[in-house]
Amino acid sequence: MERQILGEFAEVRTLFLSFVAGFMRTAMGSV
């Protein structure tokens, strides 16, 4: 049970980091 929650958290964190990276890249490109 606990391992599943940690796995989902890691997956969400990876998606979040990739989203932030893309956002930062777009912001830097527009500037």
C-alpha cells in the first residue's frame, strides 16, 4: 500500500518537474 503511494508520488513529481522545465524554457525563450 505504502509503496504504491510512493510510486504515484514519484510519477506526479516527474510530471511536475517536466512541466516546470518546459515552462521555464518557454519563459526564457520569450525573454
